Amino acid sequence: MQFESPANLPLAGIKVLDLSAYIAGPYGCALLGDMGADVIKVEPPEGDNLRKYPSTLAAESRAFLGINRNKRGLCLNLKDAAGHEVLLRLVREADVLVHNFRPGVPERLRIDFATLSAVNPRLIYCAMTGYGAVGPMARHAGYDQVLQSMTGMCAAQAKADGPPEVLYGSVVDYYGAALISNSVSAALYQREKTGRGQAIEVSLLGSALAMQSARLVWAEGEPRNLERDMRSGGITGIHPTRDGHLYLSANTPHFWRALCGHLDLPDLADHPDYDTVKKRAAQAAVLVPLVRQALSRASAREWAERFGQSVPCAEVRPVEDMFDHPQVEAMGLMRPYHSKQAGNYLGLAQWAHFGASGQARASEGKTTEEVTENATGSAKDRANDSANGRAAPSLGEHSEKILSTLGYTAHEIEQLMQSAVVQ
């Protein structure tokens, strides 16, 4: 797969300072990097806490690698006056700064919007918080599953008469990251018209509620507590088969008839008791056993192949199957990276393509074996070749080079490192 050169991506030439940690802020910056921005991850001497998270990958946290791609690394002590001066030099040349400090901390560190916009009036300043900058919970620590629990997401996942359940996978964090990327891109567009930067506030609370906008509708006169379940119920869902599980979605009349045909249940296809989604949900106790009995005749993979395009479905698979899935390969969604800690590995590549048509990209597809083979060779060349994908940086990996571009001499850089202002 031929990946787009960063020079041809929409945010080429945009410089982003990522002062955030964990998932939402860093991944929002990674998304900007995916679109061509030059992202510098600025970490404190102890590093991003995500580096220390449990991981079956011994050399580095798997989560850190996946969330911090396409960045250069600078280790900087912002609490030191010399470290603060380094940041101000960076800000003068930057377009965007993202952080996830709690309200009040930026002011103490003298990196609040008022201070930094005085240095660079064109700066887009994005603060990711747990609960916003005002209100009784503004200074509370916000985390993904805390917000899931608070906003009804865990309650909505509960099975009948069962306890609330967490949605694993940091869904609020990842959606918050998408909102950061979206908001920053919009602010950059507005800056093209006004010439000035602005402050942006994105919160995990807002992200969690935005994910549930379909449920967050309370009509005048309605009781407070009522059924808000958006799930179709009944047929739509995961079902056991002879081997494995299969997800089915047959909400439209067309897909429902096709499903009945494949399952040899023709009498159900146009039965007046089952001819709408609501009716089928109401008759789930009757329909689900019939559907599952039919599905028991073959494996999930066999049914998925048989249904093809006629019924929306998917065999329930582990994420590892995506490394060499033919559709993933065809779309170029994985690519090789090289990390000083982890060595060669495959990771997520471009999730959007700019400029090239799908047909043109299809002719350039490569197998996973070819991609893996391309991951070998000169580690140094790959690490410095941003067009081939930049792996998550080691702590302070690019500190010296970044300082040299800011006008620091070799002697000054050595002094900063000896005094532990920079690592």
C-alpha cells in the first residue's frame, strides 16, 4: 500500500505541541499527526503515565505505542524557569497547543491561554478537561470509566436484572480525541479568515454526553424515567451458531426477507406479526429461538460467507484477526513502524485517505507478509522517515534536535540536559 506523503496531507506545515497525557489528549494529537501535522509530544521528566500502564509488550506499553504515533518526543521540566523558556520558544513557532491539565494548573505553570496567546496571538489553545472549566466538579479528576458511570453509559449496558457494565476500550477517551481533532481543525479554518487563534475547551463529560445524543432527548410532559433504549432488540444482536457467534442486523424489510430466505424460514418473511422492527422486537421470545435453531446448522464464518452482501452481519472475531484481514489490507489500515524500545511492529495507519480514489489505492494493495517484510531493514532510516510512519517516541527521543531548531547552541543544550531541564 502506498501511503500518502505527509507533505500532501491537509495539515502539512501545522505544528502541534502535545502537553497531554493518558489517552484523549494524546490521541487527539495523533489524529492531527495522521493528517500531516508535525506533532511534538512534550513530556515531564517522569514521562506520560500511560508508559507505565500494564502491557504484555515488555519493552513499552502497547497503549502508549498505539496512541502516540506520528510524534516527535521532547522531555521538558516546565516547573524550571529554563524549561518554561524552552516552551515559550516552541509556542512562538507553534500553531496548536493541547493539554489536559486540571483547571488552575496551567495558571500555576504560566502556560494558560492568556499567557501563551500574548506570545503567539495565532495560537490555537485546546484544553481537554474532565468536567469543564466551571461548575462544582471543574477541579475533579476525570477518567473514561468514571464518566461512563456518571452519564448513564454503564447503566445502559446492564443486562435485564443485572448490574451496570463498563464499556471496555476507553470509548469516551477516544471520542474525546476525535472531538479535539475536529475542534482544532475547525479553529485552524477560522484562523484562516480572522488571523487570530482562540481557546478551545473539550471535556470528557461533554464527550460522554455527545456519544449518547440519541438517548438525551426529553420531550416536554414526558416522565423523567422511561425506556430510552435505542437497540432494535430481538433479531438484531449476537447469536450463537454451531461454531462461534454471529452478529446480525436485519432491520429493514429487504434484509429481514433475505435473512428468512437464508435460514429456510420463508413463512416469517412477510408474516403480518413480524413485518416491522417493533413487531419483531415485541415477538423476540418467539423469533429468537427459531433463528438460533436455524443458525445452529453452520458455523459463524460459514453463515457470514453465505449471507455476503444480502444480510448485514459479522462473525465475532478477536482484534488479532484484523492484522491480516483482507479488507483491512485492501484499505491500507495497518503499516510498519519502528520503535527504539519495541523494535519493528505493525500498527494503525491512515484511517482516512486524501486525494486518491479507492480504485487507485486498491491497485496498490500489499499483503501483510509484504508489509511485515518492509518493516525490516534500516531502523534508523525508518525512524527518521516521516513519510513511512513515525512510531511513538521514546522519552525525550528528539529533545536535542528540537532544541537545536529553536536556536539553542550545542553548549546550551548540554547545560540544559546536565541541569535536568531537558532529557
